[in-house]
Amino acid sequence: MERGKYKEFKIPISLVIIAVSLFFFILTTIYFFDLVILPDNFKVLLNSAGGWSYYIFGISLVVLVYSLYLFLSTVANRRKFEELIASDSKSVIVKNSRDLEVIAGKLGPTFVKRLQEKKEQLRIK
């Protein structure tokens, strides 16, 4: 795999992590409030975890918040990149060149390549 290729899969990976951590967060929250909607299988699982259920709750909360941040920042970076790269104005690209390079570096090699192609198209060094 090309170096930095994993950056292109940030959105699907973060969505999977959000789903898993949200599941454990909701599961432990229901367990702590002793609600009757929790299936017996999960109750047995969390009872066998004992005091670790508090750690599961805390870790799932931290992971949930971080993965939401990662997801939202990646979506915002992609949106900003697409807005700036769609411009056919040379001055807009030159003016925002530093931002585009940083964003493209965060998003992965495909975006770096697209930025280079856009610069070549507009004859920017």
C-alpha cells in the first residue's frame, strides 16, 4: 500500500469506530441505570465484566468523542478542499496554496495528486 493511503479511509474507519463505541456506550449506560430493556445476554456479559464495566463506559465515551472529532474534521477538510480546488481562478489557488497543501497532506495522496494536477493546469509553480 502506498504511504499515507490509510488517510483516504478515515471516514469509513471513523464511522465504524463511532458505531462500535456508541454501542458500548449505550450498552453500559443502560446497564448502569438498570433498565429492563437490556437483553439478558448483555446483562450476563456486563455482570461478568464486574468493575470493568466502568472502564468500558469511560473508554467508549473517550473513543466516541475522538472518532466524532476525527470524522467531522475530515469532512470539513474535504469540503474546504473541494471548494477551493473547484475554482478556476489562479489567484484563489495561489492565495490559498498553503492551506490546500496542508489539507491535501492530511487527506492523503489522491488529494495531493489532484492539487498538483490543478497547479499544472493553471501553470502555478
